Amino acid sequence: MKILLDSYNNSFQHIGGGVPMKVQMYHQYFQTPDITTKLFDKWNDKLADYDILHIVKLTVDNCAQIKFAKDLGKKVVISAVIPQIEPLKIKIALLLKKYLKISSLYSLIYQSLKLADSIIVETSIEANFIINNYNISKSKIVVIPNGVNQQILDNFENDMSVSKDIVLCVGRFDSNKNQLNLIRALRGTDYQLHFIGGSSPYDNSYYTKCKDAAKEYGNIHFHGWMSNESKEYFDLYKCARVVCLVSHNEIFGNALIEGGASGANLVATSVLPVQEWGFNEHCVSVDVSNPENIKNAVQKAYSMPIDKSLFSIIKKQFAWEVIVDKHVNVYKSLM
């Protein structure tokens, strides 16, 4: 089978982000005796030469390409990464398209989802959102989580002896990621809060606001963007007793999985299905709208014992070898 991988036009134009990493991991790991993958080059590649078009994160950038692939008789797989927001707008948009023939962002997304032969989502919550709001059949939706880089597993499996005494938050700074409430929760406390990540390419003001909120407090540390293969990156995870993901909306949360693999306890936004993953004993789920809630969750997670059982859970569910096998099964089911 020959798989052509593509994503939205700007997916590789910014530092950080889960989609570029996902595409790179697909390309790296989806090379088997039965499967070859190619990153789409619109100047040279012909869809007719491939068996399956696999879109990673559906946007309007891909809609015409998906229709063209179907016109050629090709199979289409979509790793949806659909934001779970604005359900009422989605339903209104689909009604406007149905009765008044008015197209919109949401109606174009709907048309692409309908054309897809298989839709891969990262959680059951994302699956239910697509089923309930886009009226997509459950039968063509498959839940496959994102994978954790083998290099991360290798770095942490036999080295958890470092003193774990910091609180860590990893990701792009924007209002959805909600770092400001985390700063308000922990500034001036005894917790050493460390951030990996920088400003959103669309809005630098939130990052500035976060730095301003922390500048009078010595326990808040900003490290900026760094390579997820660097020693400093791994060292910060190794030192983390608690890793926080406090987004208002979140589809999966790679940083949380990496945190668990490093042996840290976790504080997670309540919109993530941590019980579904078996993280209950190592994770505190929290309503992130209130800084006091976040502070209490960090206190609870920090006081919990550290052990390696969460690493084993993550390796069993999220190692890329496991994720690849599940994708291969999807591909084979279509051929």
C-alpha cells in the first residue's frame, strides 16, 4: 500500500504543535514491508499514484483535495483533530447548507468527513462530538490516541532517580492553554513553576501578559521554545513532580502523556478522558476556570507518591509501535 500524507498548509510554519510531530511520526513509523508513506509534494506528487490519502488535521485547506481523491476512486483517511467547540454554530451551518445552499467552514468540514472512508480520532470524547454535531456514522470512526515518542520512553524508562521537585507546563502560550490561571494559582507559593513554550504565532500579547503576571515572583520560570530532543527538555521532565495541562479545550494533550512517561503526577483539564486511559491514581482532574481550583489540584498531585506504574500504562497504550499497528489495521480494512 502507498500512503500519501498531508496536512493543512501552515502546519509546519510555526515552532511547536502536536500536528507537525504527528505527521513526522507517521512518516517515520509507517514504513513497513506492506506500507510506504510519502509527505505530499503538491508540485510533483500525483494522487493517482497512491492507494490512500491520509489527512492529518482536517481544515478547509484539504477539502478540494479530498474530493479529488474520491473522484479518482482513492480511499481517504482523516485524522480529524476537530476542536470540540461551538456545537450550535455547527448545527446552524449544516441547516443553512441543507435548506439554503449556503456554504461555510463547518459545512465544508462536514462534506469532507462524509467523503472520508475512515475517520481517526484521539479520544471517545472527540468521536462523540463528531457523531453528535456533524451527523457522521459511528461505524467509520476509529479511536486511536496519539503516540509518545520512543526517544522519550527510552530517556525515562531507566532513569527516574533525579529529584522530582518542580511543576512543569509545556505548550504554546494562548488563552485556551490557560497558562495565566496557572500562574495566578501558583505565584508566590513554594512551588517552582517552569514553562516550556513561547507565544502563539497569531497573538503575542497573551505571552506578554503571562510574563507580566509573573515578573514580581521568583518561583515562575520561562524557558521558551526548545527542541523536544534536547537534553534540557528531557531534564525538565525528569525533574517534574507534577506536569500540568490546564487548557479550556483540549483534544488529546501530548504534554500530559510525556509527563506521565517521565514519572510525574498529573494535573489535567476536566475535558480530557483521563479515566478512560487508566490514569486515575496518578492524575487530578480539575475545572480550570478558577485559579484556586488549579492550586488545590497541584497541591494534591504534588503530595501523591511517585512510582513507575504510570510509565507502564503509557508504554502499553501510547508507544508508537502500538499506534502503528492500529493504523495499519485501518488501512488494510479499506483495501
